[in-house]
Amino acid sequence: MTVLDPQGRELRDTPGELVCRNAFPCMPTGFWNDPDGARYHGAYFERFPGCWHHGD
């Protein structure tokens, strides 16, 4: 897990957006009725490319 600022720069000892750079066991793997993965990618990977970001 890593904390990023809105521009995607890593932060230390400062509040920011929690992201995951590696897969983890309870991470969703896709959405139903999303055959090409576009909705899934848009929901979790668009804001910080290459990092999973929940957004809540």
C-alpha cells in the first residue's frame, strides 16, 4: 500500500489517497456485464495508472 497526492506523487507522513500497487486477496477482479473490463478499469485504475484506487 502507498499514499499518493492528487498528482500521483508518493507521500510520507501526510494524508492522501491510499492505493495498492500489488494485488491483494479481497480486491475485486472485475464487474459483471463488463466483457472488455472498461468499467472495472475506469472505476479502479484510471485516476492513478498502474495502481488500484478504491476512491471511497
